[in-house]
Amino acid sequence: MRRFIDEKLRRWKDGTRRKPLILRGARQVGKTWSLKEFGNNRFESLALVDLERNPPLRRLFDGDLGAARICSDLEVLLRQKITPGKTLLFFDEIQACPRAITALRYFYEEMPDLHVVAAGSLLEFALKDVSFPVGRIQFLNLYPLCFAEYLEAIGNASATAAVLGNPADITPAVHELLRDELKRYFFIGGMPAAIKAYTESGSLRDAFEVQGEIVESYRMDFAKYTPQVDRYCLDSVFTSLAQSVGQQIKYARLGEGYANPTLKKAFEALCLAHVARRIPSVDPSGLPLGASASAKIFKALLLDVGLMRFLSGLPDDVEYARGDLLAVYRGAMAEQFVGQEMLISQNGNLYYWNRQAKSSSAEVDYLTVLNGRIHPVEVKSGATGSLKSLHLFMAAYPECGKALVFSDRPYADLPEQKIAFMPLYSAYAASGGRDMPDDAVCGAVG
């Protein structure tokens, strides 16, 4: 499965100010696979140090953390030469050995020519126990496969090029093909194991079984958060979030029988584990949007639309039979999909607008920044006349750019109203996706 992060890894490899790199993300999104492929394809050799499966290797970090000494010992233990410029040194599951995280600073300071990468899940829980090498490490985040990556994974590279291109150029026949594939993606999601199960058998049920296994593995991970967090509360919040996509989060609604501080701690733990994502409300009057992010007013996304479907308990036969993608699970799956596509295209920076006025319920689903301008984003099926919150936003913030309305319809541009209707499948490219093939051009948004 080719991943768009491959290009970011290549740029890191060739960078003149390169530092040791940590690839972050939830469990089972493909971190280990991506870094192993990177090492095998871009280097003469790959030195893999799995700190979870091979506990004796952790003893390397008990004493002196000198980079040269660690490399010398690894050459003996791994039975291979580690050569700067030719070898990729990969510390996998680095959260299992917090002192290995500290050691990364010495690789930066003492062996800057050696390419060093690390991957970890639940990493933020480990960081509180270590001396973190601030300023000496770079980070990248890996998410589940976006829709374009999914299309390539199932063997339809032409469809990938189409969704990364200009939606104005897509014919009605291709539009129908893409929306049919998108419906399947809604149910399969972007977790690599679920996609692999589907491609091997052609069965959605097989993908659903894998989703169940992933959810169960996450729940088993909840025990690793304790004693800081009540694991049963975590389980309740995990399920509740799947039923709350698109809604402002109120802690009291996330679990019965738990106090708000307990629910808040559980929610924050899920965010730290990259299983859930907080989407704050912001003031869109200026950049950066994060400077005005509200700590009290926010929505949330789950990691993956397929896992959201599994956890929500929606009846698959009824929902899959719906003709309009915006009607599936009352539009929540479409909003989850657009949000997770934008998380990738916006490099993890995702916000929305909630009007702070008495008796007002106006809000815009998301905000995206393109070429230094803020653009409001709505996920709607209706005509422009029903977009009351969007029109209110544009009247209040006329300096913002063209509005993007993602719907089940083909592309349509309304320049006099500063609105472009975008097909749902264009969410990644239209909201700023940059890691795309060189020949793909998204010119729909001016």
C-alpha cells in the first residue's frame, strides 16, 4: 500500500537540517510497515530495533547513552554494520523504552550523518516519564489511509488520479464510480488490515471482522492508561464518541454514572492515544487559527470512519442501501470522512466555527487554510439557500476565501456567491492535500 507519507519521508532523508524522526499515530495505522518500506527502498540497509518484541535490547539504554557506544553494541546484537549515510536505524515501539527516546538527542548531537527513525503508539504516555530531547527531534503523524490511498490499494490508480485532480474535469460516469467506491470506503475505512481483508476476499464482512479485532485491541490497550484513567469510563467514552460526530462535546453525555472530571480525563487519554481527535472552535478573523482555539467549545472525530461505523452500531444493511451518501447515519459518516481527510491535508490542524451569540446555533463544520486564506467548509446535501450558517459566516468574515461545500453532487462553482460545491471524494485534494503525484493538479479552488 503506497502511502503519501513516503514523500515526506524522502524529503526528511534528503534534508540539510535533518534530525532523528519519530513517526506518531494510533496503533495499526501502518507506522512500522511504512518505515520498513522506506528503509528497504531508500537505503542500502535497514537496522531494525524492536523494543517491544525484544526486551533484552532495552538494556542498551540502561547506562551511558552515547550514540557511538549504542551503535557499536547494536552491530554486535543485530549482526550487521550500521553505516552513516547508508543505513536507516529504526527504533520500533520506542515507547517501550523511554530512555531510548532520551537517547535520540545524542544521535542528533554526536552522529548527525546517521539516519535515525522511531515509531511508537501510546507515545505521549511514555513521554511524561523521560527527559524529552526538545529541539532535537522531528515528528510526522501517520493516519489511516485516506480515500485516494485506499483507491490505489485496491488496484484503481486511475481513480486515485481522478480524486486528486480537478473535480471540474470529472465526467458523470466517473463521478458515479467514485461515489460508489466512496460508499464502500465509508464502511471499510482506512485501517490497513481492514483494507487488506477486503482486497483479499472482496467481502465487506471480512473487513468488519477486522474492525472488531482492532476495536478490541484498543480496548485492551485501555488497561495501559490506568491508573491515570478509569478503563471502563474509557470504554464508554470511546463508544459514545462514535455516536457524537458532528456534535459539540458535553462531557456529561459521554458516559452515565461518571463525574465530568473522570469523563474529561478519559476523553483526553483517547486523544493522547490518537484514537480520538479534538476539533476546537476558533475565531476565524485571523491566522494562525490555533491561537484562538477554545478549550471549552469543541467537537470530536474518531480515528477512522470504518471504526466509527463499527462502534456506532448502525444497521449495515439499512445504511448501505441508502442512495445519498449524506443520508448515511444522518450525515455523520460524511462529516467524519471529510474531517479525517482534512486532518491529513491540513497537517493535523483542524478547527471549526461556532457563533458565540446568545440563542444562536450557527456553526460551520470545518475551516481550511489555503494559500494563506481561511475558507469555510460545510458538509451538506442542500442547495445554497439552506446554508444559513455558511452565509452568516461569510457575511461576518468577508475577508475569508471561497466557501467549500462538500456534497454528493458533482462539482459546481457559484463565483457570485463565493461558493464551490465539491464532491465528497475531493475532500483531501480540495482542502489542501499536497502529497500527490506530480501530474495531479487541483485547480478548482481559486
